[in-house]
Amino acid sequence: MPFAPGELFAGYRIERELGRGGMGSVFLAHHPRLPRREALKLLSPSLSSDPAFRTRFGREADLVAQLTHRNIVTVYDRGAADGQLWIAMQYVKGTDAAHALRSSGDVGLDPARVVHIVGEVASGLDFAHRNNLLHRDVKPANILLAAASYPDDPEDVLLTDFGIAKLVDDSQQLTGTGNLLATLAYASPEQIEGRMIDHRVDVYALGCVFYELLTGRVPFPSDNPYGTMTSHLSKPPPRPSDLRPELPVEFDNVVARAMAKKASERFDSCRELARAARGALAAWEAARSAVPTPPPVVPLGRPSANRHPDVHPSNMDTPTTVMPEVVLGTAALSQVDDAGTTEVMQTKPGTGEGPTQRPTTTGPRPPYLFRVERFVSESSTPTVWLGPVNTEKLGPGNRVELEELLTKVRFFELPGELPMTRVVADDIFETITVAAGVHRWVVGYLRFGSKHPPELDAIVRRLEGIARWQAAKD
């Protein structure tokens, strides 16, 4: 039922509508006696006339009213008026996590913010679980976000809408056998199959939310409910790093355990999930900050057809190490023999053919040193560069991911320079250099004007999550 501003309902003066859901509408309203604004939730007339829904709606208020926690929206009062049931709740001035995702362009939120949100929701859920109450509808739209009371504090996070909660030990089946009430995108396998459930359905849903907040996508997107349910039942949990390669693999592990098909293999509590997420974030941030800033060195320089010095100081190692330069388009690999003599194994310029000789048929063995450089215009000096990054000093997640990307793209078989397919104004020339032992491979391409494998972009994004870009000084 629509209300005009200033209209009265059950003594509350309506200010405006805040939102609509499957069970009814929520309005911002002024309390009849207290100088306070509250969120007034009204059950739709059709549901208000249904005895089963009336019972559920009343029980929602009675159960949640017992919960007093900083991460759970407080229920103040409930009643019925003009044939409609209503609940008065704490008004949270802000937004919800679903809207925050849309505002980000659906590409995912900052990982530190995601870990904070999940940690706060986990605290509220575990408090409810200790009071024998399940939520069973954990999703971004039910997570409210508000500015903190103090500027330096993180945002406030509150969980709302326990509309389908019920006492764990209550034998009365209010929802009916096999009636799936949770939103399918976050529903656990046991919910979908109508089996016995416990607090770990909320652990599963929180794992789904963790994935979505990181990536901007639900774990198993589908055009129909059957596809979503089948995926929850049979497909392995998705990996956040597949969509955001800069994220640590440890986040993948958190999602995998939280969304395990068997409840016994999940985290035993939501706070345990949150602790694992915080640990993964802390390790990732420590690894990024621990990457040393290399001393000032001479940049490799953008290769050109008329430029091929015999030796050049390498940025891939310490400044005292001298290695022969690899020139894109004329040589994909250089090698120094035991006597210190440089042997260049060439490719034919413009043909893209591989080198005439390789030190191994399976590619070099790790560890690797990575470096990325970007050039503008026809400059032979990079504008910015990334690295060096030594995989021997990385955690297993980043190390394995980089090695898998090299293998997937067959990096060591690529030509020195990928062909241009179109002209793009102010394009940037990018090179990825990988060193292994005494060998060094360079692949260069125009970022927008060259047709290059997406794995090369994934390598750069992964390195961006480990090291910082450095700019050339004028």
C-alpha cells in the first residue's frame, strides 16, 4: 500500500519509502511518541491475510527482538493495523552492500573493506547462532552499511531481515517440507535438497557473499533457478582470483572451505571464516609491502630495429649483474655460456618464428624474475616499470599462479613482439621480461593496438598486486 509523506499508519507518521521486498515494504517513519525515526516494515495485504505468513511474521519479531548486538538491526515493536502486520525497527542511515557493489561498477569492492564487512556480519551471525537462531537469507541486500560515528573508524555494518529465521530446536515446521525460502544465489546444498540444516547454512551463504563482494558477481550466475541449484549441488566453489588475478590465492581457499558441499567440511562458525579472511588479507598485504624497492638502475629501454648493444645493465637482478640485452623483434632469448660469451638465438624479424635453439624443450625451470615496462610514443626509456619480482620470495599462491599463467600462455614460445592489429591514439607499448638463470625472455606488445593473449594482462595484474609501479624521474 503506497503512503503519501505525512500520512499516518499505526500512529507512525510516514516520511518516505525505503524499499520493497518479497514480504512487503519498508518506510522511514516518525515514532508516535518518541523523537525518533524508525524503519517501519509492513507485510503486504495478501500475505497479511495468510495465517501461515502471519505466524511467521509475528515469530520473526519475537525472535529477533531478543537479539541485542551492534551488528544486528534492533526490533523495537510489532503489531497489526488495517489488516496489515508491521514491525518497527532501527533505522540505519546509509546504504546496503548490494548498492555498494553496483556503485563500484560490479567489479568488486576493496579487499580490506570486504574483509571488514564479512567480519562484522560474522560477529552478528554467530551471536544469533548462540541464541539458537538462524538467518537463512544472508545476502548483500540484507547487509546495511553506515558511516562510522568517528571519522577514523571503519563503517558500521548491520545485518537485517531475519524474515525466514526460526528456532533451531523448534520442531514446528512453519515453512513446509521442501519449501526453499533462502535466496537461491546463496543457498547451501542442504537447503536446496530440503535436508536438515544448522548454523552452517549461514556459513555457506557468508562464503557466497564474500566471493560476490570481492568480484562483483554471484558465485553461480545463471538465467534460471534450475541452473543455479545444479551449480550449488555439483560445481566446485569459484575462485575470486579468476576474476581478479591480483587477489591472493588464500582468498580462494577461504571461499572453497566456506562453500564446501558437505557442511562438515566448512568453517565451524562464521567468525572462523572471518578470521581466515583476515589472515589471508594480512599475509597478502605483508607480502606486498615486503617487496623491496630496487635501487636506481638503467632501464632496459624500448627495443628498436637499429639498436642492439652487446651488453647492458639488467634491471632483472642486482645492479652489479651484467646480462646481454634482448632486442624485441630480433631475438627472443639470450644466453651466456660458461666462458662468458654471448650467444643470441634469433628469430626472423617480422616473421614471429621461434628461436632456432632452445636450452630446453619444456621451458626454463623456476624460480623466475619478472619485470614489466611501459613506454609512450617512440621513447626508448620506460615511463613506468614494475618489479623486479622474484617468485622464489613469494608465497605459494602468487608463485603458483604466475607459473601457471606462463605455462597457459606458452610465454617462452611467444615471439619477441606481437603484431599490431589496429592503430590507437596514445597507445602504450608494454614489455614483460622473465629471467630464469642466465636466460631472459622478453615479449612486447601494444596494450590496445596489439592482439595479445589475456593471460599477459593477468600476469601484469597479478604483479600489480605484489609490487608497486615506479615512474621514471625527469
